[in-house]
Amino acid sequence: MLVAEVRPALREPVASVSIGQPPHMGPARSGAGAEAVPGTLSVAVRSSFDGLGRQESGNVRPPDPQVAAGTYEVVEIVNNAVEPFDKQGNRLWTPPMSLRQFFTSQDTMFDPRILFDRMSGRWFVSAAQYNDSADRRVPTPTKIAVSLSENLTAGWRIYDIVGRGSPDQPFTGYNDDKFVVTWNSYSLSQDRWTGTEYAVVNKAQMIAGAPSPATVFFNSDNSVLGLQPVESLSSTPIEFMVGRAWKTGTEIKYYAISGVPGVSSVSVAKVLVPIRVNFGSTDAEQPTTDIDIDTNRGRVRVIDAAWALDRLWFTVNSWCRPPGDSTNRSCLRMTAFDTTVPAQPVMTQEFDHSEVGRDVFYGALSMDDRGDLGVVYGYSSETDFPSLAVTGQSTTDPPNTLKPPATVVVSSAVDAVPDYYPWNNSNRYGDYFGAGTDPVDRSVVWGVGEYQPTPAWGTWISSFRIEDCSLTADPASMSLVQGSSGTSTIGVTSLGGFTRPVSLSTSVSPAGPGVTLSSTYVTPPPGGVAPVTLTISTDGTTPTGSYTVTVSGSSGILSATTTIHVDVFAPGGGGGGSVAFGTAITMEDGSEVPVQNLAVGDRLLGFDTETGTFTVSLITSIEAVETSNMLVINTEAGTPLRVDANPHQTLWVNSAGGEVGWKPVTEIVLGDSLFTVDGWVHVTSIEFASEGRHVMFDIIATSPYFASGYLDPPIKK
């Protein structure tokens, strides 16, 4: 039967609290909001942060972590707690809410799941209920909570789905018009597994808050174990399910459900699909202990399943021998069906993901808006503590392959809490991890899994793109005199082996300089960079001031931007530094060239005074002028600097009073220090050159540069 109760809104989120990174993590651990590394064939990790831990979750084990992204939040649910985060990793509730509190139940709630349905904008949360003191002749329910809106705090309606037996491991999925829950059913009298039950519910009625949505129940079926309904990530009238055919390691049982309860007849097409033989995984090794991690050894289970665009992907635990290894390992069996004809699935891919010297386990998956596959999984070995990685397969990748994995968190402890199975000396590590697609940016997949920050379990949440591209600008700032132009190299970088065309466009704010691109349509090589030249031009009527040039790139569902800061100045009165004829200018490679031999576009050795790092400075303008005043500054470095004796001419100075900044040359005094390529040097004397006409050179560059070894500004203020 199906009954319902309405529960009030969840408590309002408290103020966001930033989660710091614990000190035990090494470089492989990404911080919240981490940028992907450019030029890689691995998936592009975007954000990565700590999830729930054992102590705050009721001190139960294993966690069985699940994750779903909504419009605004990312929600994690584990045994025995639930916690929302913003998408940067900040917690929204403190402390997390227990499952009993969430479901307003006094009984034990376990094996939770969470989904967010983008099409309806609703959350679906489920868990099995157990009461050891209750009448064992009465089956306990699986509870399903449906949010009243996309807002977690708007309230929930809770439904009890009650079958013939006691539920374990309820799995949930949905399509356009149906919500499906399955569970392993145990007899009330002997507490033995009797098969798999499932219920098909009218989703529209659940969303509308009907007290008793139309439901069709299917009695216990002992021919299938661990039946997984899919999360349908694109529109379909069919809900698909897959499970292991019982007592065989050579078949998967496939289901295609059509019809809507209360509207039309519900029918189920069932197909036994032959697979490569699979008798389950091996236990996973850990360092420093002979206690292994249980990966569902000897029990073939479908761990996760998802559907999009006529493709059904699912993961199964398996064992295999990685190429180049001498030992059988725990592996991920990856399988894809083409469901174009729903009642006639066609297997298009079947392969084991394995790693030499490592056991891999509990693969969870989802798909982006393009049908690319994203996978999160755990790994361990004799030298690797149980850790987490992500990988994937784009629709342009070769079949039966995954991209090189990217580790998202490295553990620093083993899972060796004395709670192991005595018959195989392995630790209960869980039944599954979780993954889901972001409903706002549907190129992003979220994943969660268990890891070991201490001997007590923790969880780690990451978002990633299976493929991505980024834009960079070099240089990212420049100074121009009216009537001059400058260039910046725009790098279109491939992440995750991205090889799709990128369309480029530009904008300027406020309006003023003109901008052109050498190409507006480029395709980067996989793991490489495609360079494009951006030219920024001014004329005599371009208003002086500061401008921001934005370059945008788009490729299907992906987009990226980069910006260039531009300062425009009026001509005359000297440029960045009026330095004398013959002054040696330091080039990018460290060589020196007389100022009169330089040309626009030359690459000088630059220095960023804000970050204290050397960079590249491009000459955007150079002009020879005459002046009647020349100042000669001598320092302990031994090389004099001859500059225009003009208060607008500045140098980077550490004043005698301790102030560091740009200082007019006419105000420099003994005791001041000038910045050089080799550091600070003291001014030893200052003198004016003899009267007459002196040839000087005005240089305008994109950043400060070195003249006679001293740091000169890119343009006079």
C-alpha cells in the first residue's frame, strides 16, 4: 500500500560556513573551487571538498554516500544524516540533520538515496525503515520524501511504500511520468531474501502532493538481485531497470516499463542479456594491515545506472587481471546498452576498468547533457590508502575505454575498525557511492565516495566535466597610447581530451578601442592549446581611460571567458620611461639590447609588482623624443640610469622611510633603493647632465620592464 503524510518545511539554513582543508591532505587533494589543470586528457575537476564524516553522522558504518545537485545546492545523504552544501562546498546546516529527524521517524532509517528531477524541479529522498522491536509479521516501509518545490526549506510530503517483505537497499529512479522504487525483500518470519520487489508510482501525482498517488506493485521476483531503476537524464516515456540475473554470472536482466499508473496500463518488457562471465570482485588491499576492504566480494551487483539519449550505462563490481599485472584485482565492469528500441536492448560496450597494482571499486556514474559519461570510484592497494578518483568517456572517445583518471582525494589512514566479516577478513566498506548531473550547468557531474581521513570514515564530494575548454590571455593587461595597438595571445586549451570546435567572440567595456581576432573558430588538439591573436587598436579619438576586453568561447553546452585590462593614454610627455640613447633594455631571455634597436612587439623581461613575480612585457609603442633635462642616477650596482628629469617619470623605489612604490625621479634622494633584476640597490649619487638637447626614447609596454637593470614603469602617469 501507499500512504502519505505531510511534514513541515526543513529548518532554514544557517549562515554559510567555509570548510577549510584538513592538514593531512597532499597535493592530489583539490580545494573547493579548484581550477582544472590546463592541457590534460583527464576529466576536468572543478570543485572538490569534504563531505559528511562518521562521528557527525551517528557513528554508523558504512556510509553508503549519495549526492544530488539542485538549482542552488548540492545535497549529500549518508547512513545516518543529510547535509546541503552550496556549490563551493560551504555547509548550509550545522549540525547535519539525522535521517530520523528528516523523516520524522523514531525507527532506524538506512540505505538512503537522493535524486533531483530537473524536469519537475523536485527532490526525491528515500530510505528503508527498520524497527527491531516491532511486530515482525508486519512489513516495514520504504519512505519516499518529495519536496514541495526546488527549495529544500519549502516543505516535504512523505510517502510510505509497503511491500510484502522487509526492505533492504531500496533503489529509486524516474522518467518523465513514473517514479520507481525497488528493494531486496526479506521474509517476515525467517528474515531471508525472497527476491526483488518494486513499485511504479504516478510521478505527476506525487509532485502534486496527492495523498495516495496511483501505484502498481510487482511482487517478489527471485530471478533478479539488486534491481537498479535508472535516473532518466533526458526525456523518455520509458523507465529502464537493470539487475543481476540470480545465480548466474553470465546474464543481466533488463526491464523497460511503459504506461502510467492511474492513467494507462503499466507493462514491463524483460530481457535477459548475455554478458561476459562475472562472478564478483575480490577484496581490496590496504597498506599496513591484513584487513581488506569488502567490495561485495563474490556477489555480483549492479552498483549504479543512468540513462540519457537512448543510452543506458551501468556499473557492476567484477574481478579481472589488469594488463601488465600478475594478480587478479577488483575492477569496475562498465556496460552500455542502446535502447533505441526499448524492448530490444543492444549491448554496445562492455569492459573492465582496471589499474595495475590497485583494486578499484564502487563505481557510480551519471551523464552530461551531451551523453558523455562521468564516473567516480574508490581505489586502494598495498601502498595506497583507500582514496577517490574520477574519470569518464566522451561520446567522441574510442569505445570500451575511459579517460586517464584524476585523483580527487588521497586518504591518510586505513579502514581497519574491528568490524570485519570473520569468514573473509574484510571490512564492510559500503554498498555504493553516488553521482548525479548538475541541473543548471548540465556539462557538470557531481560525485561522492568514502575515504579515510582517519580510521573513521569520511566522504568527499567533487564536481567535474568529462570534457572542458578554458581560455587564457598572454599578456592579460596592456597600456596603449592613442593611435597605437597591441596584441595578446588567446590560448584555447583542451581539458579532458576536448577536441570540439570553439566559437570565439569579443566585447569591450566601456566602448572605445577596436578589437579583432585572427580566428573566430578554432579546435584545440586533445590535451593541447590552440593560439589565437587578439589585436587591440586605438586611434586619436579613443578616449583615455581603462577598458576591459572580454573574449568568450562557446562549444555546445560549454563556455569559457578571459579578460584583458587595457589602459589608454594621451601621447606626448614621454612614454613608460624616457631613457637615454644607448640604454640597455633586458629582454625576455635575459639578454640586453640598446633601446634604439627595439621595436613594437619585442618581448622584454617584465616584473609584476603586485605578485612579486617576473613576467613578460610586450612593447606596444616606442618613440624617439628630445629633452633638455636628463637626470643621471648612480647606485651601488655601478651602472648609471639616464632618464628624463620629469616628475611624471617614476621608478620602483624603497624609500629611506620604508615606503615601497612608484616614486618620481625628481624626488629620489640618497638613502633610497632602486629595484633591479638582482634585487634592491642603494642610490649613491644623483646629478643633472650638462645642458643641451638629449635624445630619449619613450617606451610603452604591457608591464614594468628593466632599463639599465632598473625597474621602469610601463607608462608615465
